[in-house]
Amino acid sequence: MFDVLRDGESRRVGWGADQAGRYRAREYFEELKEREQLKFDALFHRMADTGRIRSRERFAKEPDGIYCFKNHGKRIACFLHGRDVVLISGFAKKTDQSTRSRRHLETAARLRKEYLKLSVKEV
């Protein structure tokens, strides 16, 4: 399940649901302060229109096909699925090498696999 947030010239950015139908990234986003939401929203808009974000401080590739939109210590994990950028989970990152951050990225990778498996069944 994919709920479109931004449909731009280059990409569609949207919330991806897990097997239970829960939109984890949206839940995380909605808990953020309005100011933080606006910063992420600007990144989503840029990604939808241009198809890329050049700054590694704002968007970075992580292991297992995961990417992260970044705003200071806040992360929204996503992956690319054709033209779509699927926002799959969100978390606060404490340090670069923290075990907690690695677990969040592993969870995002697991959610990606589940999403892709479900999207194949829907077709």
C-alpha cells in the first residue's frame, strides 16, 4: 500500500505501509514538531520535482537498499521502487555507530522486503 504525499515531475514520494497496514514513517512524521515537518516536507518536495538531493547531510544511502532523509538527528528511512520513493520508517539517530541506529536501519530493510513482497502479490 502506497499513499502519495508528493507527485512531482521526476518522482512520487509517499508513505509505505507494513504488512499490518501501518504507516510507520507517517506516524513518526506526525509526531515531529511543525518546524521539523516543514524541513522534511521541503526535502520531499525537492525529491519529487528533481529526482535527487545532492547533499549527503540531507539524504544518504544506507545499507540494504535503504536511503534516509536527514534533518539533524531525525531520520526518515525510504527506498526507491521504480519512480516511487517509499517512506517506510522514522527514527532519531543518536550517533553514527550506535547499535540502536543499526537496528532501526535493519528494521527499515525488513519493512522494505515485506513491502516489495506485498507489491508483487498485488500486481
